[in-house]
Amino acid sequence: MSNDYKKSDMMDMVEMYVLGGLDREEQERFEAYMRQDDDCRTAVEELQDIIGFLPLTSEVVEPPQGMRNRVLQHVFSSSETGSTADNVIPLAPRTVEAGTASNAPAAVQQQPARPAEVHSAESGQPAARRKTGVFWRATAAVTAAAAVVAGLYAGNLQGQLHDLQQQLAIANTQKNSLQGQLATVSMPTQGARVDEAVQLSPAAKDIVAQGLATIVIDAKGTHLLVQADNLPKLQGKEAFQVWLIKGDVKQSAGTFWASDGKGAMYYTFKPEGYDTVAITLEPDEKGSQPRGPVILAASIQDQG
């Protein structure tokens, strides 16, 4: 079958086949060829997928009252008028110049017209016009489907762009906030005053460490300064961790390592009514809650 027809001719019939513009014989011939040609089959599947989008873009609209009757009446009246006109074949008199007819053979002069051939040519024109109309409708449908797909793709890109713009705005807000905090930290301390200073006491009799916890308030906020001496020697990944405690709530104020038994730490915090400050010996510096023993501790005033 594929040898009887050119590939280009069959590919030109793809749109007509998908839209149902082929007659039965043409459809059977095209389907037989399509089963043997992968390119043709792929083109049909792709066009069917595209045309499948068209119902999604249209809305069902109820026609105006009486439109169907008016359209059918117009079609039937046009059909009757056209049928009557087609049955009338106008005959126009033919003028023959003097002396011309006598020079032509008698068989030629008396040869009757062949209306069958004329009728055949005229009857073939509507079919050709119908196929041409279907082709242009197919082209318009493919163009509309492509426009729908392009619109959906553009809408998706627009949504992604909107999300990226929102993320960028959030990132800029965070950046400005961090820059403001950095500028505040970089400024010299102004109006600092000691709000409280307490001696840190050993939590056990065998601990010889001692320390001092100082709470300072300035224009930047409330700060905790911890200093300690004679701290136990650390092993491996161990670290000292400072805690602000209020009942069962334990807020980490940071970790530090000691050098020759001495260590210090500075922490800015929001007063939440903490009543105790403590230093623990932790297995590492990554804990969010105390895991090791308390080394030093002291009560502080209600910061709330």
C-alpha cells in the first residue's frame, strides 16, 4: 500500500483525516497507509491531542429562540431555489460570420453539444470546493489549538514568574532586616548600664570553678555576659553551655570552650522572666536542651 501512494500526498491528508473530511474510500486507503508509516501515525496522534484542547476553551451557549427554525427555513429555501436554477440550461444564439460556416466541414457544423461532460465538470466543482473548505477549516482548527496550547503555556510561565517575584520580595525584606541588624551591631554601645551582677556558685562540692554573670542593658537590648575560672578540662568534643531558665523552660544562651580553665560568653536576649542562669558540661556544642551535669548556677531577678 505504501508503494502505491507518495508519502507527501498521504501526509497532506492528515488534517482531513483527523477532522473527518475524507470519504469512506479515502479514509480506508489512508488508514491502511498509516498502519505502515510511523511518521504518518505520529502526526495523526499529535494533531488529535491538539484538537482535544479545543472543547476546553469553549463555553456552551444556548442559541437564541427561533434561530434553529430560521436557519433551517433559509437552508431549505436556498436548496429549492438552487435545484430549480441548476435544471435550467441557458442557450445563447451563436452568430456565425458570413462565409465561415460554408468553409467548415458539415460534420463539424452539425456536431451537437455534449451536455454530459459539462454537467460532469460542474458536478465535480462542489466536491472540490467542499474539500477545500474542509482543508481551510482544518488549518484554522490547528491554528486555534496551537494558540490554546501557547496560551496555557504562557499562563503557566506567568504563574511561575509571579511566584519567583514573591520569593524575591521576601528575600529582599529579609536582606534589609539583616542589614539593619548588622548596622545596629556595628554601632558603638551607647547608654550601657549594669542591670544585675550575680556570683555563679558550684553545683557540687567537688567543683572548684567559680564565675560571674552580668546582665547589661543598652540601646541595642538586654545582654548576658558570663565569665568563669577553674573550669574542668574538656575531653574530645565536650563544650560548656550557658542556659537561661524559667521553671521548666530552658533557653540556650550559647556554648564556649575554656582555655586554661577560663571561659567567657556574650549573649543578647529578650527578657522573658528568667530566674536562673546556669553553665553545664555538654558532650558537644549542638544540644538544644541540657544533657550534661550543671557546673555553675545562680538565681537572677525576674526579667519580665
